[in-house]
Amino acid sequence: MSSGSGRDGLGGAEKSPAGLRQVSLARLKEFGVRPKRDLGQNFLIDDNILRVILGKLECRPADVVLEVGAGLGVLTAALAEVAAHVHAFEVDRSLEGPLVATLRETGGRVTLHFEDVLKASLEELQPRPTLCASNLPYSVAGPLVIECLQRLPEVRRYVVMVQREVAERITAGPGSKDYGVLSVWVQLYATSSKARPLSRSIFYPQPHVDSSLLVLDRRPDSEVPAVSLAQIRAVIQAAFGQRRKTLANCLSSGLSLPREQVDQVITTLGLPAGVRAERLEPWQFVSLAQHLGMSES
């Protein structure tokens, strides 16, 4: 992986003080923790990346931060120093010992949630999250970002580490090969800055895939009007169901709608007859769902 600039801390452990690496590895040994590959466990061991995350997060004293994949708690502890409260999710209960040890000095500003965040009642979190900073497990990154954008409207900024391919799909624009379902969903709710590469050496164990640091800011006008999320989801999934086919063919077959109805809607919206899904802006999928008038089955 490309190493990035040493000035912004993205270059890896060779630019980092030895402290965090030694403490993290000692914590693993102390509690007999073996990183679980099936859970995507790659623990942060670089002080510099913590500073970069905090700088991009722009946390205010009253903010409440959501963290997913707390791991050994090094990012959690750093967040607790600048935020009013941190909700830290961790699916691996065997990490409770290291987490409690790392967070014992946080003065009760951290709530640990040992559960699958995708099954959690995010809307019921108290106090309500206003920011999100996470080293996201690769298997949940895309679904989690979508869930949080839809269910946590108060969260104004996300600073997350994700697999490089996920970052490329999230930030892809219409017409690019990476533009698809994930791109549309995220961009309906948020704008993104350019993803920045991360060195594999900031993690232990080093992952087999490249990672990126991604910043997402919630759009002030991100509430999707006059149509249900289920309807929008059906349209987006059908539209990208067969990328080589035209939008009309995909919608007609994927939604079991008469071709004449689909053609009429495409004409009404001023779209070319042979347009494909990857040419549409995210908001145009909402317009399609509104005009197609599907039931919420």
C-alpha cells in the first residue's frame, strides 16, 4: 500500500512513537487475546492516525461519538478525551477485559455495547450520537454506513477507516465503473471528501487488503421526501441488477412493471431512452421511485 505523507500521520508505524504499539501488543499478551480474522480484527497501533482522526472529526465538547469496532479501546480512549460521551460497539465479548482496562481512566464517559451494531436499536441510544469515528470491520462497513445515515440523522460527520474498495465505491460518481448501489445510497445522505490511503503497518495484525480514511458530512437536505425507503431501495437494486442492460429493461424486469409504464416515466423525467443506471445522479433514483408509484411489498 502507498504510505502517504509523514506530515499527516498516514505513513505508518515508522513515523509513530513506540508507546501505542508497545501498549497494544502488551495488552493482547496480558489478556491472551488472539485477533480473529473472521471478525476482521486489525487493531490500531499507531498514535499518529489517532491524531489525524481527531483532527478531521472536529469534535466539540458537547458531542457524542459513535464508535463501531472498539477493539482494544485505543481510539475509544482518545475520543473520550475530547467528547462528552462515546458509545463504543464491539461484537467480540472476549475483548471486554482489555477494553475495561484501557478505558478505566475515562471517567464514565464511555458506554460499551457488546452486540452486533447492525442489530442494535441505534435510535434508542442515549445520549444521541452527533459524530461517528470508527475503524470499521470490512464485512460491515458498507451496510453500517447506510444504516447510520438513515437511522441517525443527528450525526453530522463520519470519519471512518474502511477497505479501499469500499471507499472507492462510496465516493464514485455517475459514469464510473465503481458507481453503484452503495454510491447512490450514501450520496443521497452525505458528501464525501477524497479518501486517503492508510499504511497497513498502522494495524496489528497487518490486513491483507488496503484501507482508506474516509470523511462523510451529512447533507442538510438529506431527508428523502414523499416516498418510502423500501420503494427507493427496490428501484436502486433493480436499476443496478444487470449493469449491461438499459435502465428501462432493468426496472421493467426487476420490478415486474410493464415496459410501457417504465418508458413513460423515463420520458417524463427527461432521461434518454437508452440510459443506463450508472449515468443517473442519486436524486434521480428518488424521482424514479416517486413516479413509478410502486406498492410497499
